Amino acid sequence: MNAISLNNLWTFLQDLKLTDNNKKWLADHLYESVEAKKTAAQSKAGKILQITPEDLILSADILEPVKDITPLPVEFDLEKARKDYLMQKYG
């Protein structure tokens, strides 16, 4: 709610002529609502994602675009390859 709506709500509540018990009841329920949402959000954020070995298996559809690509050797120097490419292109 924006500030104007909240101000209108506050004015409406003040015009109701609530008893102290009614005000306390309303305040308690508003506070409980906030706490319940906060607890639910913390519970959701606190869950740890469990990854199983089955989650790591890639399907054939995922692997199809890269089936003909061979991995680079361990000793491949990416920086040297980048420099060589830039020298050839702009050198």
C-alpha cells in the first residue's frame, strides 16, 4: 500500500471509536500476520538445496549440440590463444 492508502486506513480506524481491547486485538493480529510471513520467508530461505547424482546426469537432448566437440587439453593456454587471435586479427 502506498502512503496515502495507509493514511486513509489509519483515519478510518481512528473514526471507528474502538475500545482498548479492540485496538489490542487488531494490533496483535496485524503483528501475528507479519511474524507469520517473516517466519515463512526465513524457512524458505533456510532450506538447503540437496543435489543428487541423478540431478547431474545430462540428457541426450542437452548433449546433442556439443556431441562433436572434443575437450581442450589440460595444457591449453587460453591467454596465449587469445593473444594469438588478437594479433592475427589486428596485428
